Amino acid sequence: MQTRPKNRKQQILDLALELLQTHGFESFSYQDLSSKLGITKASIHHHFPKKADLGVALCEVIQDWHEREFTRARNLSGSAMDKLDAYVKGTLRYACGDKKICPLSSLQADIASLPEAMRPALKRMDDHELNFIAELLEQGRDNGELQFVGAARSQAILFVLTCKGALQYSRVHGSEVFDAAITQMKTVLLGESA
Amino acid sequence: MQTRPKNRKQQILDLALELLQTHGFESFSYQDLSSKLGITKASIHHHFPKKADLGVALCEVIQDWHEREFTRARNLSGSAMDKLDAYVKGTLRYACGDKKICPLSSLQADIASLPEAMRPALKRMDDHELNFIAELLEQGRDNGELQFVGAARSQAILFVLTCKGALQYSRVHGSEVFDAAITQMKTVLLGESA
DNA sequence: GTCTATAAATGGATAGAC
DNA sequence: GTCTATCCATTTATAGAC
């Protein structure tokens, strides 16, 4: 309802994140941002002088979001599967929607053209996420709730790749692919009894 | 050794495919092609007037490659797992290498900015590939070699997403991720006895 | 913080000579 | 089939007024 938004910088970041997830970092321009926000390109440059600056700021946004979401999922009172579900449905699916993919997947796809400054941040976030999922899986196996062989980290890789790949496929083929992938994944983890 | 290559058109397509896998369709230019091939942009336009034409031709190249590879894998005398392995190591891994991802993954990532004419081709190829893997999985389950629950198509989704996601991750994090993902995947399919 | 104006580079594309 | 030359639009980025 406010004509003058309290924080223009945040507004730019919000839109940039959306465009990152729908089009990719190299495929949206300051033009896109300025026209959709109703301000000029020069104004965007005032907040983020170079596109690499915007990219680094975007990485911080994603990192903060991950930390909040991981803490939220960890603190749930339910089972390990409930927490994994909170990650998949709450974090990934909610933040992505039908036309968006995971921001980290988007950055990975553009890796060859990405500003140098963004790469360490990307690696760090990927690792952070993988560790979080591995922790939940380990927990679930320890209390007899989940079943899988080998290192929790290996199973975490399988889990994360499936979720993110499912989002990418769904954007092209519809959400049934996402549902099929997640259901199959859960069935396997719960011991193949279904 | 020939100074005048027999088929310039094919040479352009070969390079374009590589750039598609390393940088993405929107991230390589006629400039890139021309400088690396030692001819001018105008010459590339002679063979492919618009970039969408090049894109459609690229889809045909990928489709042909899939058909050859799928036939090759089907005709192997080994087990279902051997055929899946031929797909993973022979088709995907060989064609992608350390710095390349699956061309279909690359196109999926760029879907929002892709020329209209390429989209139906992408959907068709994704389906074709999924059907092929589902067929191998079904075969393996029927002869008692592989174990999984539910529809073969659902398990095929899991399988394909894992392989392609692993390639994408490996480009950023190194090939250990690829190996870990594939090993874990196979262990699950072989009945979790390892 | 936002604007106008503009620079400098790049990308896709075409015309016409050889 | 390849070249030179050129066009037009877009993109990143900067200078300076308000």
C-alpha cells in the first residue's frame, strides 16, 4: 500500500531472485529490473554498481534464506521424514512454484559465465545444503525410521539431486513429474514396503 | 588434416553442441562460433540464417545421437544393469566430460528464453529418454535382476534426474559427486545388500 | 535516490561483392 | 561459401543534474 517502499534495495533483490529462478542470472538485465520496478536502470546501478555486485548480494539472500529454513526444519517436533518434507514442500517447492527452479540449480547451470566472485558462495551453499540433508537422513536411520545403505552423505546427494532435478523437469513437463519423483524417493527411504 | 573440411555445417553443429553443454544456448554467440572456427559471423548465418534455425538443427543432432546410443545399449548382450551402465558411462558421461552437462539439461535450464520452435523437440527428447530407461528397468525387474517398487516410469524419473543432476553438480564440485551418486543409485537398484 | 543522457561493447541479422 | 560492411537493438556501465 506504500507508494515509497521502505527498502528499494530489498525490492530489487526480491525481483532479481525471481528472475534468477525463472530465467537465469545471465538472462535477465538491468532493463528487466528497471521496467518492472518502474525506475530507471541508473537507479539500479546506484544500489548495485555492477551486475556482479547484485550477484553477490543475491548469494547472501539465498544463504540467509537457507539458514532460516534449515533452522526451522530442524526445530520441528516431528519425525525425520517430516523434516525432510518441510525442506521439500516448504523450502524448495514453496520458494520455487511452477515456473521457478531452485536458485542454486540456476547458478550451477550458468557456472561458466558467472562472475568469479559468485563461485565460492555457490560452492559453500551447495555444501551447506548437502550437509543439512545428510544430517536429517542420518538421524532418521539412527532411530530406525529410514532405511538406506552407505554413507548418509551419498544418500543426501541422491535426495537433493532428485528434488532439484524434479523442479527443473516439472517446469517443462508439468508438476506430475515432481510428484512422481518425490513419492518414489520417499517410498525408497521408508523401506520399499509400499 | 584437411584444410577445407568436407562439411562445414557439421563442424558448426559440433562446436555449437559443445558450447551448448558448457555455456548454454543463450550464452554462446555467432561471434564465439566464428572466432573459434576461423570464419566470419556472416558465414555462419549462411548455414543457419537465424539462431533458432541453429537451435532446431542442434535438437536434431541430439535426437539422432540418442537414437543411435539407445539402439547400441539395447543390443548389448549383457544384463539390464550393463545396459544402464552403457547409458550412464557410455552415453552421458562420455559425451559430457568434466566440463559439460547433458545437452537436454542445458536446454531445460534455458527454457524461458528458448526459441519457441525448440520446445516441442525438447519435450519429445526428454520423453523418449525416459521411456528408454523405463524399458530397461522393467526388463531388469522382470528377470529378477533389479529391485524397485512402483511404476518403472517413476523409477526411471529418479534414475535420470540423478544422473543428470550429478553431471551438473560435478562441474562445480568435482567428479567424486558423480561417482557417489551413481554408486548409491546402483546399490539401491541391486537390492541394498552391499 | 532518482533522473536524463550517453558511452562503449556486444549480439543477431542482412546486403551485396567475390 | 565466404567475405566486408553495415544496421539495429540490447546490455552493462558512467557522468552529472535535480
